[in-house]
Amino acid sequence: MTLHLSSTAFAHEAPMPARLTCDGEDRSPALQWSGVPDGTRSLALVVDDPDAPDPAAPRMTWVHWVIYNLPATAAGLAEGASRQLPAGTREGVNDWGRTGYGGPCPPVGRHRYFHKLYALDVVLPDLGQPDKARLMKAMEGHILAHAALVGTYQRGH
């Protein structure tokens, strides 16, 4: 069985509802996963947008959410879970310079939002509030499996 990530709010490569964005309630999406491999000690989640600021001329990947040390026994996160994560879960800092979820808010065009789940063979040490790069470095050599779910969003549509 392979690690699989899905959402009840949107299908893979389909538009995300406005309530999950800066145009709505800015709530983190409901996420469910299955196929967590044997030996998994914790999970990590990174949500980012490789199309910033303009999909026609992307210049950077904008990070929306960084989470680590999700319990290996967790099977998902409820919508809005960024406000109440499972015990032991730690959050890193997003590109707005804060912890927590920051929903899609693209300045122009239709952007893709990659929700990336990683199964790790360790519980990571307390990294404080790492950015994506620091978390990815800490996970090196510990990733047992990963899965991605892509949602899209364009403002005013």
C-alpha cells in the first residue's frame, strides 16, 4: 500500500473552495491519509505554491503551512485544524512569517497549492518554529514515503 493524501474539500488538481482562502475564512483544508508505512514514527506536512507570484512567470515557491511531529497514528486533520492540532504536533513558520495556515491568496492567475505529506522514521527533535528549508533538512534520510495533493485557486472566479 502506498501513502495516499486526499481532501473532502477538493479533488486532486481541482479548484479549492474560497472558504479555505484569504477570500473566505482562511481555514486549513480537511485532509485524510492512508497507507502510512510500517515503521512510521511521525508525519510532516508542507503546503506550498510554486507559482508565486505569477504562474506565467513564477519566481519563488511561497510556503503556506509547515507542520511536523504529527502522530503516526493520525489519519487526517479536520477542516480548520490549524487552530487545534493533535497533541505533540509542532508548527513551523510560513512565508508570512507566522505559524499556522495561511490560505491561498494569489495576486494574479490560477496557482497550484501542493499539500505534501511525509511519513518519517523518527520523531523530530524540537526545531522551534522552522521554515520549510530547515524542516526539509531535518527530515533528510528519514522519509519513508510521501504523498501530494494539489489544489488550485484563482481569485475572482
